[in-house]
Amino acid sequence: MNRIRLIPIRRLATAVAGLALTWLGLAVAAPAAFAVTEPAPDGGSAGGPASSGIVTVTRTVVVGGMPGWQIALIAVGAALAAAGLAVLTYRARSGRKSALSAV
């Protein structure tokens, strides 16, 4: 089969697959995005120990988050990985191009 005819079909299939996955992601995330807590019919809160007058106290065990040096290390690693992939992509694309002859 001719390679020229295959390329538009692949692009079309990729676009259709991307749109299908986008709609699937929206369909999965939509119920959580529109979730609402309904009030109880008697005007109180909707169930749980708080509606019976019991107050619960939650204490945080870990106060901090990720230290700044770890965030910086992750950012540097991501930048190096992106630069490496860019160089590999550039070399792969330049290797496919036909050599131009100087006249």
C-alpha cells in the first residue's frame, strides 16, 4: 500500500482517539464535579455524628509538605529530561531529511 495514502488515515484515527478519550475523561470527572451535599429534610445537617451534637476534632499529624529542595530537584530533573527528549527528537528528525546538495 502506498505510504502517502496511509498518513491521513493515521492522523484522522489519532484525532478521533484523542477526542474519544477527552469525552471519556469528561464523563468520568463530571459526577464528582457536580456533587452536592443535600441538606436533611428537618433543616439539620445530612447525617453523620455532627447532626447528633457530637463535635469531632481532626488533628493534623504532618504539618509541613514537601521540602523546597525536593521540589527544586524534581523541577531540574524534569527540565533535563525534556531537554534530552528534545535533542533526541531533533536528531531523529534531522536524520530522516534528505541531504541537500550545494550547487
